[in-house]
Amino acid sequence: MDRNRVYDIAFVGLKPGTHKFNYAISDKFFVSFQDQDFRNCNANVKLTFDKQSSFMLLTFEIGGKLEVTCDRCNGNLLLDLWDEFKITVKMVEEPELMNEQEDDPDVFYIGRGESHLNIEEWIYEFIILCLPMQKSCGFEKMDGPFCNKSAREMLNKLEKETPTLPEKNPIWKGLDQFKDLS
């Protein structure tokens, strides 16, 4: 995957304190990553970059909209994105070793000689984390404009056609005598 320089922050030239960055994310952003199960992404990422002498605190605010396929009716569903994520970046002598040993996913290590920080993968991960596991029309929206009416009618028809099972299956009739032997 090629790194996009747009998402490099040259933190060496920044004075200590808080700095703000804004990124507009569209479907073109995800081309260098694997295929996505969403489309028409229109997200905004507001990054607050707090530079200190030995560490940096990054706060990502994700907002926007994208379109997914409903798991229930297979219709197009518009989802709102909003979440906030924080990453602490610390400067150390052996960043690879420290990153392997670190248990906290919100802490990342870079070398003391580094001058740029690429945030492209974090933006990708945070947008993915904003998506719900189950993407479906809410019960209040099931009759709404996004719900696939033909799929819903088919599901209702199949629900009515499912046969009901008898109370007791005659195959197991002879096993009842062994039930209370213990």
C-alpha cells in the first residue's frame, strides 16, 4: 500500500501546543485499502494534534455519512458516522520493540529521529470502527423509504409458510422410559 503524503504530519516543525487538521474523506481514500462493504462515503475527520516535548496526543473526531447494504432487506441504507478516538504517540529509542510489547492499542511508539507521522491507517481504522456490526433498517424505519419492500414481503411470506413442529416427535416415544433412571 502506498503512503499518501497528504496524511503525513511534519511534527518537528510544529511548536508545542495544540494544532488542528481537517480531512475530507471520500470513496477515493479507500482505493489503496481492501474492498469495502460501503459506498458513497462523505466523511470529515477533525484531528486535534497536541504536541508535547516527549509525546503527542491525537484526537480524531469522525463525522459524516456513508451508504451500506441492509443485512435484513438488502436495500440501500444511509448511515451517520460519529465517534471520537484518541491515540498517544510516544518517542522512544526502540519503537518496534515497544510497539510489540505494548498492550494498550491507544499508545503508539515512534523513533526519536522521526520527523513525520502518517495518520492514513488510523483514519481508515477509525472509520471502519464507526460502522455497526449489524447494518439493518431500524424497526421504526422498516416501512421507510430505504427499506426494500419486495424483500420484506418475501420474508413475511416465508415466515407464514414455515411448518409448525408437532409437540412431541413420535421417534423419541420409546426413550421416555429411560429419562428418570439416574
